[in-house]
Amino acid sequence: MQVPIPSVELPTKGPIRIYTPRIPAQREWFFDLIGWRSRLSVDPDGEGGLVMHRRHFPAVLNGLVERFGAVDLFRQYRPDEPCTSSCRRAKNADCSCSCAGEHHGAREGYSWLGGHIAGDYLAIGTGADDWSHTVITTTDDVTRQFSP
């Protein structure tokens, strides 16, 4: 039986939402990642996810990829916002432009991926604020997947 991978929703503004397979001592595990004084709440929409401040995105993404091997990442972006040099020179994980994070920080050698690998980007939806989907994996998983 294959364990489903977690998913993270990163909107252009506001908190992130995390949906994971059941983790033993789940709240404690997340608090170890983001700090015990941080705020962690249950998704108010009743979808079973957890909600936390967006500043915790890099730590949560890295922790989930290390634990599960992959994460479904859904990033909200604005298709009408051009991808400019300010995006390609960025040094944090927030990106709202039309690249949906694909080129974010590339010019400065920064990677919001924290050393992990993003799969193909797929645009989802139409409108003023769209979402992109990609699967983030570890380099070990990619090596295993493509080795003979």
C-alpha cells in the first residue's frame, strides 16, 4: 500500500495550509519544525489540514520532503503579473508573478526549494489568481527513480 504524499498550499498572501498523511505525534512534529512558540491551527474550512504563518513555508517544505520523499505543492500566482528581475533576484520563498516560482531567485543562485527538485509546473484554473502545481522531491528520490 502506497502512502499518499502531503500537499502544501502557498497563497500569494496569508497563511499556508498543509495536508498530510497521519503522522504520529503530528502537532509535536510540526512544532519541532517551526518552533514551539509558533501558532498552528486546524484548517477553519474543515478540510482536515493545518494552517500556519507563511514564514514557516521553507522549514515545512524541507521537513515534509525529507520525511515523505515528495510534496505536492500548490502555489497561487497572478498570471497578469510579469516575471521581472525582482523575482529572479529574490531571496525568499514568496512569489506571486506569472512564473509561479519556477524562476524565483534563479539569478542570485537562491533556491526556495532548499536543495530539492521541482517537477514540471502545471497551471490550474483561470482568472485573476491562478494556482500552479508541481511535485517537490529529494535528489535521492530522483536518483532512485531514474537509475537502472
